[in-house]
Amino acid sequence: MKIGIYGGTYNPPHTGHMQAAAEAVRLLKLDKLLLIPDRIAPHKEIPTGSPTPEQRLEMLRIAAAGHPEMEVSDIELKREGKSYTADTVEQLRSLYPEDNLWLVMGTDMLLRFDQIWRSYDEIARLADLAVVSRHEDDRAALEEKAAHLRETLGARIHLIEAPVIEISSTELREGE
């Protein structure tokens, strides 16, 4: 089975998240895509007054309704402390030992993959990386980074060109 992993803060989940998720399912021919909100984001602060992790989980469930191939998971909410992707991928690998895991991420995450991600080499060993490209002008930087990670880590990286709605959770919260 091909299982995608699409984590994030989802503060709040929005159409851009769902479109990227649907494109990943379609282009990668995933059997299932796990949508995983984090408890505490390791690389950014959650603004004061934001929904709780449980509220973000429920909003994500509402957003994913009608997408039978998408499953919302509380795997990171069950753990204490910061939500590290490496821990999640390791846990999912033990739950799905025979399946092909795909970690779905955006352009910005791949470009900083070996700089800010905890245990990035372990993540690359346990899952393929599927990068949803948002900007045409990022293509050269993405190709260069993907080549570097393939060479240094043996990473299996798939660049997905997909129409993605340009919106961010920050813009939604700030009413932009």
C-alpha cells in the first residue's frame, strides 16, 4: 500500500492544504493520505489565541470530510512536547512495516530539510519525500536541493508540479 504523510500546524486548515493533499493523492496514486496536525510545532511559534491542538484536529476532520482517501490522525497529539516528523515517521514505519511511506511537504520544507529538521537522515531512510512545488521560480533551487539530498543521503525525492492555491494560514488568521 502507498501511504502519504502530510503533517503541519494546520492553524487553521484551509483550501490550499486540501488542494495540495488531493494533488498528492492523485499524482502519487496514494491509497491513503494521513493528515497529521502537530501538538507543538518545532520550528515556529503558535500565536496566542490560536485554536488548541484538539480544535485544529477537529477542523481538519471537517476539511477532510468527503475525501475517503484522506484520514486525519491524532498520532502527534497523543505525544507530549514538540511534534517531530522523525518520531512520527518512525512510529508509522512500525505500524506499516510493509507499506511505502511518502512524506508530503512543500517547497520551503525541502529547501531547509537538512538544516532544521531533526533526524532528517532517518526520515529520508524511512520514507520517500514528495515535494509539492508552489512556484515555478523555485524549480531550479528544488532540483539542486533534491540532487544534493539524493547524493548525500540516498534520499528518494519526487517533485510534484501541481496547481496549488496561494494562501497561508497566517494570512487567514490576519484577515489578509
